[in-house]
Amino acid sequence: MPTATRTADPNGAAELASEAVAVGVRDLPVVVIDLERARRRYRALRDDFPWVDVHYDVSALAHPALLSAIAEVDGGFEVTHDQALPALLLAGSAGRHVLHATPVAHPHEARAAYDAGVRRFVVDDARALEVFAGAPGDLRVVLKLQPALAPRPAHRAARGMSPAAIVAAARAARGLGVRIAGLSLTLPHDGSPAEYVSEIVRAMGVAADVEAGTAQRLRLLDLGDGFPGRADSRPAERAELARAIRGIVAPATSGITVTASAGSAVTAGCLTIVSGDVRRDVEPAVASACIDAGAEVVVLDGQGTSLLRRLPLLRSRGASGHRVLRRLAGT
């Protein structure tokens, strides 16, 4: 029975997965998910950023065992795909610790998410506010702030509103009876601490403009997905970013809640593909590609008595409960 191992040379993992998928299901690699390592990675993020409520980005990998493991350590979740919330519901992990960042086109979609326990919704267009008109009093909307950073060719187009549009949307929300909780940022997944600092300072200024224009104080700042950027693999930058968040936002005294969402930062070193004598750590997208093609999954859980469960994931959604939620290029 294969076991999860870390390798010094993860290069070529994507090519290995592609080749395995091409030759048919019987030759697919086995995907190994180490749940205890994922729990440790998640707890480390919370320990290193004690002022940040870190969510797991369900779109990274939506295997029910992984979602349940994050929930077991009181983890929150971000959903950025229309099948992410159903995956959470299937794993029994939905509820109030969810930030809903999937575009909502109709009131019934918002109501369904609300009934599932979601209370915070991110919108990136003022027109989307109309969907939440007349929403229950405990529902909160978070406005997506368009970044000032120049877009990078390898990243999808930035969503969100300009600072002026944010203020206008906040005014419009008051007329609709929609409660605005705060702002959500968009940073590249390899964002540096300096880029985070620049966008956080800018967001605090926009929040002040909203308060001046509407007499409404924003109480939430979402740092977006991909947290903590390149600082994930650089301990010094990790500490630098933590100090910057504490110094700029001052969560302990300002009353502002800081959230962020992480995908690869949680799963790094937790996903391995095993093909013959080859074992390599892989990114969530590679693991999902193999699972979606019919690869077998082995779930390791170090909590208990060396639990090792073999979970054959069939193509039938009802049989596996797995959701492949990879983002497509340009979306």
C-alpha cells in the first residue's frame, strides 16, 4: 500500500499526471491526501497570522475528507465556484464560517446559500446589490475592491470596483436596505508583503471615504485568496506580513475583522501522486485532474491508529462526492 512521502524534486508532476490521464484509468497514479499534514498547515497559518481569520479556498481541492479535516480544526471556507457550496454541504462543513465569493445572479441563489448557513457574500459589481434587496438583517455584503497593482500576464483579469465606485455602491446599498460589511482585495498568488501593504493601506483609505460619505463604518477587510502569497515559503516575509497587518489594521483595537483565503498554502506537501516507483508532491489542480479522470484516492489520517482508507473515486458524482473546481485560465 503506498504511503504519502515528500520528494525533493516535484518538477514534472503535471506532466506525469497528463501522461497518466492520457493512457487510461487503469494506468492513473494513486492520489494520496495526508489529512493530518493539511490540518498542521492550516493551524500554522492561524498561528503565524493570529489577527487573520484564515479560510480554506474550496476551489483548490474539494475532496470531502479534506473539507471535513479543515472543519475539524474549526476552519472557515471560501467558495468561489458554483459547485463549491454543494461540496461543502456534502461534506457537512457548510455554515456561518463561509465567505461566499461566487457571483450570485438571482435572489433564490442568495436565499439558498443563506439557508445553508452563509451570512457573508462578496460582490464585485454594484448591480449585484439588487439581488440582496430585502435580505435578512444578519446578511452582510462585502464589496470587491479593484486592485491598483498592474495586472500580471499569468493572472486572470482582476475583478472589482474602483474606489469611487465602492463609495457609490455603499450609498446605493443603503437605499436598498443592504448592509455592507467591508471590502475584499485581489492580490496575485505570488504577492509580496510590500504589495499586500500597499493594497491594505489603499483599502483603509477607501473605507474611510465610505464612512465619510455614508456615515457607515466598515468592519471587515478580506485579503482575498492566494494568502499569504510568496510569504508562504519565506518565513521572514511571513513574519513581516503579520506585523504589517497588525500595524496597519490594528485588529485588536479597531474592531475590524481581517479574513483571507488560502488554497495551496494549506495543501502544500499534503497531496502526492504515486505511479509505480515514482512519488511526487503535486498542486491541487494536478490532484484534481487525476481524480476527475477516475484515479483512486488514498486518504491518510495520522490522528487515531494509523488509519488508512482506500476511497475509489468513480466517475459517478453520487458515488464519490468529489468536486473538481479548478479555475480555467482567464476566469
